[in-house]
Amino acid sequence: MTNSAITIHYITDILSFNSSTKALEKTISSPTFNWDNIVIEGSKHLVLPAIYCRLKAKKLLHTLPTDLVDYLEEITNINRARNTRILNQVHTITQVLNTHNIDHVFLKGTALLASDCYEDNGERMVGDIDILIEKSRVLDAFNLLKNSGYNRTSGFAYDKKDFRHLDRLINENELAAIELHTELLNKKHWSLMEMPSILKKKRFYNNIAIPDKKDLSTHLLLSWQLNDHGHYYNTASLKSIYDLIVIETHQEQDNIKTLLKLKYGQSYLELAKYYFEEFARIPSNNYMRFRKFSFKTKESFKLINTISYLFKYSTFFISERLYLILTNYSYTKHILKKIRNKN
């Protein structure tokens, strides 16, 4: 097992609510324990504030070098302040959409923050504010928000057909950009999540609309597996799995059964089970065991992991670009323009 792989297991022991605190304290108290690797891998997985908050909750901060405690505390304080400002944005956006009777729910990190599921709101790092909008009203919502200060847009250099969200809306006086969704997944997977049902089953926290727990966990899982290609590359996101633990997906047996009906759910949950004790009781089938074997092989041999990634990346890149050239004239014009500009 590579140093990186070993470090990931240390991080999951820190994040887990079920791992032995006593055993963890013994491990991280060692004078040879490599905290630099924890910071590097924690940054890659966007869980540094969560690492600090979990160590604090487990009363293990005394095992860290003092300068590292100060560093992690500062990052978490900055992130907490950022999240407070983002929640203020969410309330303002909610007021705009409600005033015009636009059916919506906030998604992913914003939904998690709004639902007060974290012991410390500084734990979760949030990028954009993702909102699912009732399809017939999405352009109304887009224009309303543009007129409410989000008057700068950012999108693709070509027309993106049937994409899951409109161009990002940016307000230079606010921290987070907004992405208005009519779908949650890429087009080939639209059938996996039913938008009208998600809007119908929404729940409210402090007047903020978010998906019910089942839809929220399904979206968090499939967003990583499909939009971020976690299933294709057979990789795990510690941030995503930790989100599911925080909303107690592992305790919802009906939800787990639903997720296990999909191969994307099976491959995700097998790696979640590999890393976190919270998922230990989930049964594995032969497909899941094969996915774990493949993952552990890559984890143990860095060269195999690199070759596998490069092969899959190049295959995906080439096939995706060929598909765009054949089906999207706007993309073809964009490529031809770039070629002409180079010449």
C-alpha cells in the first residue's frame, strides 16, 4: 500500500464516528506520524476543516503540533465565516424565488449547511450554490437573479446541449456563484432521478427548501459517481462519503436498498464500506467485491494506478470530443476557430 493510501485510511479514522478514539490517539501520537501527508491528502479531498472539527470533537488536538493546530483552526474559522455568508445569500435568493412563486430546492453542500446537520458549520467546504428549479420557470429564475445583482455570467465557450444547469450567475459582492439546474445528472442518466418528484417531496429548514434525505443522499452519491466520474475511474471521495455519514444515510436501510439496486450505488458503497466502519453492515455481491479488488490493486501499486488513470482519461477524452464534433455544430465551430487563431 502506498503512503498516500495509508494516509487516506488515517483520515477516515479521524472522520469516522465509529472508529476507536483510543486506537486513533495511539497512532497519531507517535513522534514519527506524518502530519504533512494528512494536510496534503486532506486538501485534495477538501476535508481539512472536517479533520480539524473531528479531532476537536474527539479531544485529540493535543496530539498535533501546535503550529498545525493553529493552521487548521484558522482554515476552519475562515470556512465557517464563508459558510455564514453563503447561508445569508441562500436566504436572500429564497426570498427572491418565493416572491415570484418559483418552485425550487437547494442542493448538495448548500442543502447540508441549511439543514444544520453538521456539529460545526465550519466543517463543510462549499463552492457554488446549486439550485434545482422547476423546468418551465428556470429562465424566469435566471432573469430575476440577474436583475437582483447576479449580473455576470460564466459558461462554456460553445453551446452545451441539454446540460444539467444554465450558465453560472455571479454577483461580485457575494462569495458564491449560482448554478440553476433543471436536471441533476448528465443527460444519459436523467432517468435515474425524477425532478418533479424531488420538488414535490422537498422539506424546509428555516424556510429554506432542500430535498428529502433520500433524494439528497442519492444525488450526493450519483453526483460523484457520474458527474465527477468516480464510478468510471473507480475512485472514492472522502468529502462525499462523509456527507452521507453526517446525514445518517448508513442508518436508513430502505435508502441503502434503493442505492444498491444501481451499479453506481454498489461500487460507491463498497468503497465507503472499505474506508468507514459506518457502512460495515452493507452486504457485498461479486460485482462489489471485484470493484474493491480492482481499487485495492491500484491502491497498492502506484504504477498500475497511473497507467490505468491515463488510459481511462485518454479514452474518455477522445470519445467525448468525437461525440461533440459529430453532434454539436457549435463545438465544431469553436474548435475550428481555435485552430485558425493558432495559425
